[in-house]
Amino acid sequence: MSQNLISLSFTGEQLAAIDAALSSLEQEFTDLIAMPAYERRQLTKMGNKSEAFCRQAIEVLSANPYVLPQNFDLAELQRDLAALDQLRPRLIRLSRLLERATDTETVLGSDIMSAALEG
């Protein structure tokens, strides 16, 4: 076998621990939502540039709540921003882990394909 980019195996204990950790994450993230792509496309989105505007607007609104209509839920807006700030670092970690797992899957497949063709 001329290509062997990775040599990987999991013990039963490792797999059980991984599955338990994933189950724990799924349990703790039960409030996360999934939406169809067509709904996602219709959303007003906050990008990197507009985030600064949104944060500044929240500060101004918080300092001047009397200018808001009665049905405007400023507290909910503040909770949304706090939740976003709490979620982001965890999403970064999850994204990095997913990227490593996907790269490992690709490399394992490449090793298998190369060996099968060589054989």
C-alpha cells in the first residue's frame, strides 16, 4: 500500500464515550432549531458589517427605551444578543471538530480507494 495518510482505529470504550458526549450535546442543544432552506433564504440576515450596527442600535435602544413602541420587546432583543454571544464560541469549536472529522473521513476514503486501485 503506497498511500497511508492516516492509521486510525477506535476502541469500544472510545466509541461509547464519543456517543455519550454526542448524546449530551444533543440533549443540551434541544432548543436549537432547524429550518428549510427556502425559509432560511427569506430571513433578514445579520452579516459582519451589519452586526456592528445592530449592537450599537441595541445600546441606543437600551439607553432610550421610551422611544420604543409599547409592543417592542427590548428585553427579548437583549436576550437574543446574549444568546448569540454565548453560542458563537461553541459553534466555532464544533465547526473545527466537524472539519477535522470530515477531513479524516476524506483521508480514510482516499487511503481505501488508493489501496483498492493498487490491489
